[in-house]
Amino acid sequence: MSLLWPLVVLLAQAPVAGAVELGSKHRSEMFDFEIGLPKGWTEARTSAAALFSLKAPPDTLIDGAAVLLHHDSTHPVTLAFLNDAFRKGAATTYPGFASITERDVAAAGFPTRQIVFSAKSKAGKELVFVHNVIQRQLQEYFILDIVAALKEKEKAIDLADRMLASFRTGLPPSKEVEDRVARTSALVKAAPVRPGFAGTTWHELKISDTKIGWQKHVLREAKIDGAPGWEFEIERRQEDVEGGARADISKGSFTADGSVQRLEFSRTVRTAKEEPVDVRETVSLVKGVCKASRQFLGQNVEKEFKTPEGTYLSDVAETMRRVIGLAPAGDYAIRVLEPFREIPMIEEWKSAGRARIKIDGKEEDLVQALVTVGGRESAEHLYDLDGALRRRKITKANITIILRRCTEQEAKKF
């Protein structure tokens, strides 16, 4: 680390006359962060997309407001890419847009870019905006915007710096959830290899009643580093009404106990309105150490990091879920690491065990499990008694996404 860094921090925290103090903290286990809030500010009406939107009392910051947003991109991006995209659209979004300053800052050690600019409100007021993009992962970022009257620029920047300095992430899950993860990890490690898992399955992908794609999953027994395990290939295809198409292809291998996992993943996206996207990742997760090689937006990034116990690469988790489906009814939890990410999401499972369930117009003996992913979205999983996934129904942002088992002919028919 540069010896100049402590000096930069001290300069950024130099006192400002009439500075806004921080009071309570906004804490979210769902999005895994906490941040200090301006003292005495009140909640303002806002869109559902905002994690919070605050309005300042007139005696603390004239025309003051603070908004925090969270975004997940469909593909990995750089911080420079995000800020270039913001600049390109700023003149349209903000009448009278005029750049003032830009600088690199940090929030909880994550790279952050601060863009300060002026613009006019709908009422014609001259305002200053302190726009901060915090990139936590390649596909995930926060935006913190501080707004004030233009003459309050220094106080607005100081407030943004204080809030960024208070930002924390990596909040520990509850002991109950950690115990569940540990129990589930032990269950998976002790489970025998099930030859009946091997084979090829097809699923159609629908949003409500509209078919948008399909998935092919091939699983076969194999020796992995001398231990019993599996090799797999998964292909997913999606299309939209405007002619856009997305293809995800992954192949890899893993030991039955999950101690060794390897995955090669690629995604291509083509749309009529945006630039093509081609991204790739080769990743290994061996005894808790993850090594990833990533290619995206002309970048080649090598990454190595540790993962907690009970973590599975996303497509390896497909098989581990089948193991949970065949386990006795009860509560379970696993950590799932999606492509291009370093922070696994926790899936909390409530398995109801075997039951008579109506599906496709008739009642059948199936295994039902209700799953909450990171506290943000809920899913119903239905498994056949041999552990094969019959249907997965996800509710996310009031949208129902269904993955339903079918034949190859049904999968590819649109």
C-alpha cells in the first residue's frame, strides 16, 4: 500500500464548517451491508428500487437529500465502464449537467468513483450532486447520491465521504443459519454417490406463461483426483421477442463431497440495441480456496480468494440440491458462488419431504422444498423421488420464473 494513502484519508476527512453529523445506521442483512445515516434526516417518498431515500431538515443542508441504490448487472463490468455509461447519459437525465470534479475514493475497501456535478431541478434550482459508485463485485454495485443546493457543495462532499467511510459489508449470518450450513455440508459430504443421478435432462424456461428458453443438463459419474465424483455439462438458451438471445454454457467436474470443484463458464448475449457481450470464467474451488481466471470487456483478470465452509460453485450446486431433496424433511442451507463473484449467497431450505402434489394436471408423489436465496427471492423446488428436478418456480420482483422438466423436442419448440 502506498505511504501516501493515510494522508489522502486524512485530507478527505478534514473538518468542514457546519458539517452534517451521522447518527443511526441503516443495516440490511438481505443486501449484506450497513452505512451511517445523516442525523435527523427523514425518509422521503421514493421508488421501490431505492434501499433508502432521505430528506434533510432545512437547517442542516439546504435542499439536501440522500439516496442509496443497489444494482446487479447481467454481465461483469468495470468501474470505468459504469462511470462512462453514467457520463454518456447524464446530460439527458440531468438538465443543465456540468461536471465539477471526479476522484477515486473507497468504501469498506471496495473501489469507488465519486463524480461531483451541478444540474437544475424541475423548479429551476441550482443543485450539486455527489454521485458515488461502489463496486462490491464485478456484477454488483451500489450507488450513493447526495444532493444539495449548489452553494452547499463542500458540505455535500463531506457528507458523502463520511457515509462512505461508515460503509461496512460482510455481515455475519445468524448462528442458526451458520449451524444449518454446517449440518448441510456434513450431510453432503457423507452422502454416497447416487448412480441414478447420471443422465441427460431437459427443462423449459418460462416467465409466467411465456416460454423464453431451455436448459440441458448432462451428468455422469467420474473419478476426480482419484475420488468418486461427477462430470457435468449445462447449456442454457434464452430468447426475447425483440430478437435478443443469451447462451450460457458450462462444463466441469467435482468430487461427491464437494472438496474439489472445477468449472468453465461462458456467456454470450446479443441484442438489437446494445453491444454484444462475450464473457468467460475458468474457476476452481479446492478445499476452500477459489482461483478464477476471467475475461470480459477486453479485460483479463486473475483472482484468488478463500470461501467459507459449505460453498458450491453455481452449477455444482445443481447436484448438491438433489442430495438435499433426497434428505429427510427439515431445514438446510448452502452457500452458492455465482460466476464472476467472490461473495457467496446463502440458500436457506425448508424441505417438506415427500407429499402428493398436483403438477401438470395430475397428482404425484414428489419432494417439495421452499428456498430463500439471500433473503431476496423465494423459490419452490419439486423433485421426483429419485432426486431429479421436476420444477423450480422462482418469485423475483413480482415476476414468476419457471424451470419445468420436459423432453428435448418440447424444450426446443417455440
